[in-house]
Amino acid sequence: MNWEAFLAPYVQVVEELKVKLRGMRAQFEYESKHSPIEFVTGRVKPLTSILEKASLKNLPMNKLEEEIQDIAGVRVVCQFVDDIYTIINMLRSRNDFQIIEEKDYIREKKDSGYRSYHIIIRYPVATIRGEKQVIAEIQIRTLAMNFWATNEHSLNYKYDGQIPSDVKARLKRAAEAAFKLDEEMSKIKDEVQEAQRVFYQNKNKH
Ligand code: 0O2
């Protein structure tokens, strides 16, 4: 298997999606409007993780493209929970890709405490052999959800997926605190947004 050739369309998709989503953020800024996007990141899943997931799920090599849906992954991080739903609606109305699945781990958080909204898309990418439909995952979450997930991800890595129960319990409490933080921030959202609008307007004057 030529892995570099296999991964090339995924690299392309991640780059294209980052440009498009960052473009959305820039457009909100030009219009001095609150941007529902705080920042955008993206990555192609490392080959070792792809093969690990494949062996865990008992997948034959010819099923990787269909069955591992997060080989191409982009993440949209928002300030407020409401922003997540603004982004979801904007993504639903786009016609440059097709949504094939939505996973709402916000209304239904994972057992670990993980919260995030995942949208799985089929994205047409131009290759030297014509158009190819590539599956990609867009994760949308708040800064607080992202903070929690990043830390939990590091601990999972450290403990090779076997986080000790006392640390797990702490993580659950931290997830609860992150949820409360999102709730409290939502309540003062209008004031925060107004302050940020004034800040951007003044910044643009100079
Ligand atoms: P990495 O390092 O981010 O690539 P499923 O087969 O549907 O049960 P699947 O296919 O893993 O599960 O899909 P899902 O649930 O949408 O999760 C895919 C990605 O979501 C993960 O990728 C993580 O990025 C994130 N994620 C899901 N659950 C958790 C969690 O409990 N904690 C953290 N920190 N992230 C989570 P990978 O492959 O795990 O890792």
C-alpha cells in the first residue's frame, strides 16, 4: 500500500476545509460582528492511529476509507454553546459538501464526560485522476469543551487508555465544571459580545 498516496486526498481536504472555515471567521470580523468561530484547527490522523483503529475494529484494508471517518479531521472552537448551533446551521446550508451523519455529544455526552458536536461529511476533492469523494469529520465545541477534551486526550495517551479511577473521577468533575462554565458564560453572552464588538471597532480605527 502506498500510504502517502492514500493520505494525499485527506491532506488536501483538511487544508481546504481549514481555509473555508477560517474564511467564515474572517467574514464575521470584516463586518464587525461577533464571530461564532474562535479558531479552527485540523489534522490528518497519523498512519499509526489509523492502523490501530483498523485492527481494533477488525477492518480489512479496503474498508478504511468508509469505516474510519475521522482520517481527515477539522475542529471548530467557539466561545459560546449557541455559536455551535449557528455553525451547524451554516454547515447544513452549504452545498460544497454533503452531510452524511451528525453525532450530538452535547445533548448526550459520552461516559467519559466528553462533549462536542460531530458532523461527518462527504467532500468532493479534485485529484489528478478526477474527483474523489472523501469522508471527513468536523468537530464543533466550545473553548471549555476543548480544554477538557485536550486534557483528557493527553491523560488517555499517558495511561494508554487506562486512566486510573481517581483521575477518571476528577475528570468527570472537571467535565461538570466545564459544563457549568459554558452555562454561566451563556448567561452573560450579550454583554461579552457587546464589549468585543466595541473592542474590534476601536482596533480597526487605528
Ligand atoms: P484523535 O487523536 O483525536 O484522532 P464510534 O466508532 O462511532 O463509536 P469513533 O469512530 O471513534 O467512534 O467516532 P467518534 O465517537 O465520533 O470519535 C472520534 C473522535 O472524537 C476521537 O478521535 C476524538 O477526537 C473525539 N473523541 C471522542 N470521544 C472522546 C473522548 O471521550 N475524549 C476525547 N478527548 N476525545 C474524544 P480519536 O480517534 O479517539 O483520536
